[in-house]
Amino acid sequence: MSRLKYRVYVVELSKRVFSENAKFRAANPQFNGVLECLYVGMTSKEPRERFEQHKTGYRNRKGHKLSSNIVQKYGTYLRPNLYNHIKPMSTRSEALKMEETLALKLRRKRYAVWFN
């Protein structure tokens, strides 16, 4: 049986998210409008498959929505240059920690970033 591998991924968001979403704006006081708005997530799927789930409002068999509203509404495309250097991880907890680490690193670089 193959073991799941978890990956982090980055989606570029339309800059409209900054002007239209108060929670996003409040989470990114460092944003100066020069760099992009981003979403950082983690998944056990391929990043492009996960991005498609976000854009289509994917729901699981039990009817739970597994897509981010921010990515569904404002997501434009994946930014592999910001995450390809990160190797897949073997545990979900490791991937969640890496998601947060990457998001905060990108915020320090003055991107506007949303993560869960």
C-alpha cells in the first residue's frame, strides 16, 4: 500500500481580494500593494487537482465543502515557483506546520497571504 504524501502549494489571488475582503485585509497589514495576494494550502493530492477542487466548490461524499471560498472566488493560478523547492511530507501535521511556515515567510516578504 502506498503511503500518502502531503504537499504545500501556493495560489495567486486577484488583488480584488484585498479591497473586497475585510478579514483578508486585516490579516495582512504589512501589504503595500506591490507584490501579489496569495493563498497557501496543503494537500495529499497533486496541487493542480486541489486547485481545481477549490475553483469548482468541491464537496466530499458527505456534502462537506472542501474548497476555500477565497480561492474559489479570487484564485487565478498556481505559483509553483513559490513551493516547488519544498519536498512532499509524510504526515499531515508536518504539512500543516510547513503551510504556516511558508505563509508567514511570504508575509515577511510583504506578500498578502491567506492560509487556514
